[in-house]
Amino acid sequence: MNFRPIIVITMGDPAGIGPEIILSGLSHKSLYRVCRPFVLGDIKWLEIVRKIVINPLPVRPISTPESGTYDGSCINVLNLSFLNPDTTTWGKITPETADATVRYIKSAVTMTLNGDAEAMVTCPINKKALQLAGIRHPGHTEWIAEMTNTPDFVMMMAGNRLRVALVTIHAPLRSVPDLISVETIAKTIRITAEGLVNRFGIIDPKVAVAGLNPHAGEKGRFGKEEEEIIGPAVFREARTGIRVEGPFPPDTVFYRAIEGAYDAVVCMYHDQGLIPFKLIHFTDGVNVTLGIPIIRTSVDHGTAYDIAGTGKGDPKSLMAAVRMASDHVKCLKCKKPI
């Protein structure tokens, strides 16, 4: 069973649903057949959360990943914070929870870069908590890219029926036309194609590119971005040997991808990709960061403050993220020369 990769999981925002989906998700013994997961979190808080989760495994403190027990009898936790239960409240950001959130992420990145873990999986965080802790980035993806010294990276949402990659991520809609360029789109196409090969094991993947405007601009009638920016980027990358096509009308390209014509769709902005993706993969979608030197996957949902502490958090996305991280490790290992 030593082929199972070691996966580090961050507890996310302690006041959100991260702790409960960890306890419920990691209590599924099937996960331990594919990987060796351990949690960076707060043992005392997790013990309190155990009271709201149905039949969770016991929590076991560990000092190093190697000291964990990965037979499905317990949830291994490396304690990184000491939250005060009297001041930690569901759905409420405090300096204490914000600092803990940041500590989990920083440590996971360091451990994965150092090889103490082979991949990292992140539970949801609140962007205001990052700001309170002094982190200027709007989310996990941009911050992890900075910590890994990665200037060129791509946020992909992945499921077994649809994958979407984003040219722009957390940007106001009115800013998108000014943020896209031939270079940024070409870079997204290239990193997406490489990720499909190296992380997902897809030989000779086919990538579609969505237009920005209705009907993909309809030859300039509804906008010129397709003719002046998106089309040239597609042509440029196609000349390098990547099987990429577009720009296609956004109202049809996702259907074609779901039907199997394409392995991923490159989208111009956040909601263009995430609306169709979450329509298909609302409970089991995975957020993947491509282009960085480590494997990082994440749940594709937020902290869900409205239901945090009720035990209603659905662990399916977390479980899918853990399995996908494990698959990506194995895919990369298969490509390394012996």
C-alpha cells in the first residue's frame, strides 16, 4: 500500500464548513485505499465539531506525516492552531480564525514544496479573512501562485463531464475586455493543454475556446475581441501543435464539451465558465491550479457560513478533490523516467 501518495489537507476557515466536511469526508474509508491523507488544523476545534457530524472517525494527533496511521481507523491531524472555543463562532471571522486559516495554507505549501506531502488539498476560506490576516490576494489560487513563484498559472474547474479553464479569475466583469490579450489567452491555452496531458493523463487533448461576446461577436457585429484578440491567440497556439479551436459562441461550446467533443473549454471570465460547470458539477466539482510546481486541488465551494455548524456540509467536493490530487500524483509519477 506504499504507493498511496501522502496528501495534506488544510482545514480552511474554522468558522466555515471546512472542519465538518473534513470529518465527514475523511471518515469514508475508501479514500484510504487511494492515498494517505492528513489534516493541518486544530484538534481541539475538530473534537468539538465531531459532535455535529454523523459517525465520524476519531481524530488522532500526529507530529509528522510519516507518523500517521492510514488504515481508515482515524483522521490524522497535525495541530497548527489553538483556537479558543469560547470565542470561535460559526460564520464569524475573527483575527484568531483568520491567522489560523493563513497558517494552514502557508504550511501546506511549504510541506508540498519540500516533499513532505506529494499534493495539497484546500478547504474553503473567506477572502475577507485573508485580508484581515494581511494577505492582499483575492483567493487561494493567486496567493499560492505567488508563494510558489509562479507568474503563469491557470485556475481550472474539473469534473468527470466538464473542465473549464479561466483566462481572468477574480475580476469585475467590466474589466474583462481590457484584461484579455493575445498573450494571456495563448498562455491559458498552453497551460491548459499541458495540464490535461501531465495531470489528467489525456493524450493529445482537444481544447475549445469560448468567445467573449454573444454569438462570438458575429464577425464584429457584437464586438471585435474575437477577431482581434481571441482568434489570433487560438491561431498562434494551434500553430505550435496544440489541438485548439475557437472562438465559439459561449451558448453552445459547453454543450459540445459535455458531449465529448473537447477535453476542456478556455473561458474569458469567471462566471462564463463556472455557471455551466456548477450546473453539472455542483456537488462534486474540483478546483485545480495548473502551472504551479506542486499539485493543488480544492473544493469548488465557499465557506457556507449559513449552514456552518449544522452538520449539513456536503463532503463530496472535498472527497473528489482528494481523489483527483491522488490521481494527479500517480499520473506525474508514471511520466517520470525510471
